[in-house]
Amino acid sequence: MTAGASEAPRTPGNVLDGAGRVAHVAVLDYGSGNVHSAVKALELAGAEVELTRDPEAVMAADGLLVPGVGAFDAVMRQLREVRGDELIDRRLAGGRPVLGICVGQQVLFERGVERGVETEGLGQWPGTVRELHAPRLPHMGWNTVEAPEGSVLFAGIEHERFYFVHSYAATEWTLEGRTAASTPRVAWAEHGERFVAAVENGPLCSTQFHPEKSGEAGIRLLRNWIATL
């Protein structure tokens, strides 16, 4: 992990942008528990990585990864404490890529309901995150994903398995684009019922599963995302 360096050694594993630079990814450091594994996975995927909550660093990065573990309301509270909600908004308003992982995906929806507590989310997408109707929770372990046609994130890994740890998810998707090209690509998985497993929506992408815990398939997914930066 680096801390603010503008250049990184070019190794065979680095992913370069169109100008031949190593892609620089900021991991938002707001108190979420899986940041170090996310940093390591991004490095393995070929990025130069900075763990930071500094607004200038977050805005300057080629990509921003928003991790998330725990309860929806706790993650939202922690995000707001470091003005992460504002930083995500500003990046997306400027077309700057953002990737949310696990609860980092969930908070992108309008609201979350956990144990009777309703919490306002970031509102990037319509919908509610709720507890899955499943015989056993949490949904923990490896599962397949129904990748959408034309997916960039799942290119070359459409039939791989990914690692999930969650009890809550978005189970509906209602946002449509004005054209086929602008319609978000949504991946689905099933545990008791179908739920949103990943989204590709312009500069905003997310996964309900943990790429950093999904072995080589997860590294390849991160590499696919980094290649778009």
C-alpha cells in the first residue's frame, strides 16, 4: 500500500491506463472492517492503492472503492462522519468511478431496514435493502452469479463462484435507462430468493459479494474494473 505517491513501479501485474500510468485507487477509510484485505486485493489486481479519508486524495484518485461490513445504519453513520456521502456524490457528479462492496453496495440504495430500523441510504438507486427470506442466515459461502449480457466486471469470469457473507440485500431492481446502452447491467444470485449481486451503472459499480475474499475470480473482477479507470 502506498500513501500519496504519484508513481508506482510498473510490474507485469500493474494495470495501466490509456496514458501508460498505473491506475490509482483510493480505498475510503471510514472505519469499515475489511479495508486491509481490499487494499491487498486491489494491489494484486494491478492498482496503486491508497487507504485514505482525505477529501483531496479521494477526489484525485482514478477510482474509489467503498468497502462495507456490519449494519446498514452503522455504515451510513460512519460514512457521514467522514463526509463520505458527499465525496461519493461529488465523484459521481463528475463521472469519476466508484465501486461499492457488500454493505458498500447496500447503502447505495434509498434505504435499508434491519431489525425494524429504517435508515436512509445514499439514494443513488431506488429500492430498499431488507432481510432475505431464506431458511438459513447469514448467506455465507460461495455462490454462482447470473452475470448480465455485455458485463465488463464479469468479462471472462461469467461462470465463476464468488464469496458472500450477508443477511440483507436488495431483491428488486426498478431503474431503467432511456436507451439500451444506458440501462444498468444487474447481476443476480439466489439464496432463498433472488437478490442483486452486482451492478454496473456508468461510473458507479458495486458487488454484494466480497471480491477480496473470492480468490482468483475476485482478483480478475477487480482487474476488469481497474482497466476501465
